[in-house]
Amino acid sequence: MEFECRRCHRSVKINAQRFEVFERMHYVCFHYEFEHGEFDVDEECTARGCPSASLAGGRDQVIETARSLALEAATGAAWTNAELHEYLDAFAAWLADSHGYYLNRRTVPPGNGWKVVNDALKAATVYE
């Protein structure tokens, strides 16, 4: 049986088992119809798993943060994790615990991985 999305009129194949759950649409069409709200379609909204998250960029911000932290480290910043092995261990630990960080701030974890990495780079200087 073939299902047709009522929003874009294309065939629904991958999520056909959830065709009725998504109001007879693709998940992406459902998201933009009901969840994305007033956000520009090229902008990540606050809904977890927003399909536009990958468009939000962030690469340049991560590069800038890494360079800034390198400069801080070179000038003897008083970090909790000043040694490379401590910093990398804290970086990995923060990433593993990042869901709790966003939960405690009552924010949705970013769908854009660049934003998460940027937060982790900064947090690893002090995370225990």
C-alpha cells in the first residue's frame, strides 16, 4: 500500500508505519506544519530533532572558540583542567553528561552538533 503525504503530495515510504501518527504526512512535513512555528524554515526551532538544525552552522564558532581557548591555555589560564589529558577527559565526560546540562538549564539539547561541541570545548576547562 502506498501512502501520499497530504502536505507535499509525495510518497511516504520510510515512516509509512507512522503515517497516521504524523497526520498522514512525512515526519518533516508534520514538523514544519505543526511544530516549527514562526521560525524561518532554515532556522533551527526549539523542537528537539528539528530538521533545520543541520543548517544552523556553527563550524566557524567552534573554530573561534578553539582558537580562543588555545590562546588562554598558552597564557597560563587558571583552568581546573589545565593539563591536556585532564582537559580531554573532562571534554569526554561533559559530552557524556551533556543531556543533564541542557536539562538543568531547562533548554532543549541543540540538534546541531556544532553547538554541542562548542559548549563542550568551553565546559571542559572546568568540568569535574
